Amino acid sequence: MIAMKRIAITMGEPGGIGPEVIAKALSEEEIRHLCNPIVIGSVGIMKEAVKLTGVSMEVKELSEPFASEVVDDVEVIDIQSPVSFKRRTPSADAGRAVVEYIKKAVELALRGEVDAVVTAPISKESLKMAGYPWPGHTEMLAELTGIEDYAMMFVGESLRIMLCTRHIPLRDISEMIDEPIILKTIMFAQKGMDMLGINEPRIAVAGLNPHAGEKGLLGREEVESITPAIKKAKEKGINVSGPYPPDVVFHRAYKGDFDIIVAMYHDQGLVPFKMLEFEKGVNVTVGLPIIRTSPDHGTGFDIAWKNMANPSSMLEAIKLASRLKLKYKA
């Protein structure tokens, strides 16, 4: 019998929807027979979440990630964070707690005691209030694992996206888009496809400007940076094409013409992605020495602790973490 993977799930923002969607996801029989999930967080808070959701599971405290065949409890490695917390609002206490959850999960993953990490949403404001410099999960995970280069891949049922740039103002994007960053992102797209086990993936690159620049008439980025990067990637044996007009390429990928799109900036890629995949989309950090996935939604403070949160994205994040591999071909 093949041993099921051990998946560490960080509890996320205590006052957000993380504990609730974790409890709901772990109550699904499919998850219990797919992997060994271990929550990294607070036993007390997870007990409250289980009570809120009414799932028929007990919360069991663990001191280390044991490998059971089928888990019938919500197993939690307690980080001794305060059970008292503010619901539906960020706080410094929450910021300090979530960092400890993440540090523990990364430590277990780097030691090989868990096979992957799934992170429930955290609040950037809570991190800031607690005095941490990271703008979010991805940057924190990169620092904790000693990695400088990484990329965000978004995986859904009908669309996959890789971003060249992330959280920067629109007015700065043109200056950020250059040949090296585009080539690097194409390479990361290939690695992401390797993680998913997709052989000979078809990678499409979106243009930055309307109509992909119209050969320089509507912008020079395609001519000076994007096309040269695509050419170099092809020389490395990567099956990549473009740049394609942004208003066309996402529809073509949706219809099945491409396996993944390299988007130039955050909203270019995530507006179509979230329109199609909002409830089931998953965020994957490519380039880390560990497997990390996350639901593609935020803390949901507006609906938190009301038993209203949809666990679909958390379910997909756990399932994807269970099948990803870190063997890269490129």
C-alpha cells in the first residue's frame, strides 16, 4: 500500500474564515482517504470552528505529525497561541500567531516530516500591526526557506496563470517588464507544469499592451522585451508562443489551446482567473524547496465566524498539494 502524504495545514488568520474552511474541508471523506492532514495552529480555536460548523469530528492535539491510514479527527499541532482573538478584524496578536504557525509548518516540511504545506489565508494588516516586514505569505515563505527567486502559479479547472509581476502599482509595470523577468517567469511556468505532471506543456505569453502592441504601434514592450524572452525560452527547448493579445489569449486557454498563460501583471491574469475559478482556484508557489498551496481567497472578515464560508478552494488546495511533485525538468 502506498503511504498517504502528510499535509500540514496552517490555520491562518484566527479571526478570518481559515479555521472554518479547514474544519469543513477535513470533514469530507475524500480528503480523509487522500492524505493525512495536520493542522498547525490552535487547538482551542479549531474546537470553536468545529462547533460552529457542526462537523462530526473531534479535535485531537498532536505533538508531531504521525502518519495514520485514515484520519477521523481534526489533528492539530498546538502552537500555544492565545485562544482569545478578535473575530472579523486584524490584530497584532493574530499577526504574531500566524507567523508561528507558518514557521512550524516550514520547519516540518524542510525536515521531511510533512510532504506539503497548505496555508489558510492571513491578513497583511495583521502582519504589519505585529511589526513584520513581509507583505504576505509568499515573501515570508521564500525568506524562511532561503529562496530568492520564486513565482506564483494559479491553478483552476479551466485556467492556469503565472504572473511576471505581483503587487506593484499599474504605473510601475512597464518599467518592471523586461526580458530577464519574462524569461524567468516562462521558466517558472515550465517548472509549474512539471510539478503538475504535464508533459510538453503549451505555454502562452500575454502581451502587455492592447493587441499585443501592434508591432510597436501601441507600445514597445512586446518588441523590445517580450518577444526576445520568448525566443530565448524556445532556444532552451520550451514550448512557448506569443505574445498574444490579452483580450484573446485567456479565452483560447479556456477553450483548451494552451496549458498555462504567462501574464504580465497581477490583474491581467487574476481578473479572468477569478471570474472563472473564484470558488475552486488554488495558488501554488513555484521555486520553493517545499510544496506549498493556498486557497485563492482572502480572510473573508465580512463573513467569518458566521458559518457562511465556502470550503471549495481549501478542498482543492489540499487535493492539489497531495499530487504535486518537486521534480523539475527545466
